[in-house]
Amino acid sequence: MGILATLQIRAFSPTFSIPRVLAACFVMALLLMPVYGQGAPAKRFGIGLELMTDPEGVDFTPFIKQVYKSVKDKATATMPKSVAQGDQGVVCIRVQIQKDGTLASPALPKFKFSSGKKTLDDNAMAAVITAAPFDHLPEQFSDPSVELQLTFYYNLPPPSSR
């Protein structure tokens, strides 16, 4: 019985159990840590939006925010699977929006430049077309329409604005 009591004391002594607990924690951390390069690629998607028409001193901020949100929601909802797999590209589209928020018929959205990838180009164009009609242009604005340029960034960061 004396030997058994000695073993039990050693099993619970701080000098014996701390290294075992640390080793067990280290092994668990290694098992739970993802292996570099095996995780899913980060999905990065962004849209740059630029008003190409002179605003004539009128505040277009609420209108621009609404267009941005509508187009981004449509593009995100129909994002090609290839983007989740890391497909990259930049698509730039120009669109004319009439005073009532609809797309100008003779000047439907046009590519300023293509990504060269049909799935990305189609996603960007469909997002612009299906997001319309937008809010009405600000009442104080006198022109019958505005031109916007939307640049879609698929798994690429937008250029820094400095």
C-alpha cells in the first residue's frame, strides 16, 4: 500500500502534471490549427462607383449609396462559383440613369472594359440591369439623366485612393 500511495502522490504533483497538461494542449492546438494553403480562399468582392456627370452642386450621396447597395446585393446574390474558387478579374461598366431611376433605353449599360471572363462580365452586367430601377434623381438636378461608372473587383483589391 505504501507504493500505491506514492504513485498517486506523484501523479498529482505539480511537477509531474503541468508538463503533461501543456503537452496535451499543444497537441490539441496542432490538430485544430488549419494547414496553410488548405483553407478556402478569401472571397473578396468590391464595387467602385463614380458619378461621371457634373452634379451641378447637388448632393448625390443618398442616390449613389442606394445604387451601390442595390447593385452589390444583386451581384453578391448571383456570384459565380468560380469566384469562391479564387477566380479574379475587373469589370468596368458605364450606365446612364434617367430622372425617374430607370436605365436610359438607347444607352443601356456598356462595358468600358471587360475582365475577359464571361462569367464575371455576365455577373456584373446582370447586377446592373436587374438592380434597376433605382431611386429618382435628386429634384434639384436639372439634367434628364446621369452617367455612372461601376467597377467590379473580383478577388482583387480596389486601387488605393491616395
